[in-house]
Amino acid sequence: MKYVDTNIFIRALIADDPEKSRACSRLLHRVDRGQEDITTCESVVSEVAFVLSSPANYRLAHEEVRARFAPYLRMRGLRLPGRSTYLEALDLFAQYPHLDFEDALCVAHMRQAGITEILSYDRDFDRIEGVTRIEP
């Protein structure tokens, strides 16, 4: 098993460096076929979403980020604790374009735990169905 950093996903998703992009795509294709096992963590998933959607980087719409990245999170050889939470966060990220990915991830964690109230001063949560924001 090997650990995968953000830039491996970005190279495969964006193809801005042909040689590295091909190498990363071949690796992730082997992972998808179950020929190789990899793992990563929540911070890598968050950083991929941030980099892809950031105006300073690739400026992809939230729906496009989900469309491109979700299949990688479903790969057979990816060992990812909390996979369903990340996939739900990508769905929320696409559904609520005013949210950044980290807030979408918070809502996904809340839903998985059956929590409906969040303590926050961030008014972006006010527009999320089923979430009640409370200021302390």
C-alpha cells in the first residue's frame, strides 16, 4: 500500500504536464482495476477540491469538480476511511456552489452523525436544507 498526495490526483485530473499526467493516470487506472492499493486522507481530498475550484488555480465549477473527482474516490484499490462522507461532501459542494468544500465536508459529517445544528458565525450554513446555524 502507498499513500497518495494531492498532486497525483491533480496531475491526472488536469493533464497540465503531459508526462506526469500520463504517469498519474496509469497509476490511478491500475488502482481502479484493483491491481494496486493506495490510501489518502481528508486533507488531500479537501485540497484537491480547493485547488480545482480556486480562482487562483483551475477555476472549475463545483459540479465539474464533483464530476471529475468522485470517480477517483470510488476506485476499487483506494482504501479511504470515510469514503461515503467525502462523496456526500462532493455532492453538497456541487449542490450548494456558495459553500467551500470544507463547509460541505462539515455538513456531510453532520448528516452522517445525525446532527442538524452547527455552532458557527458563517452564514453560508443558513442556506443548507436541514441545517440550523446557531451563534454561541
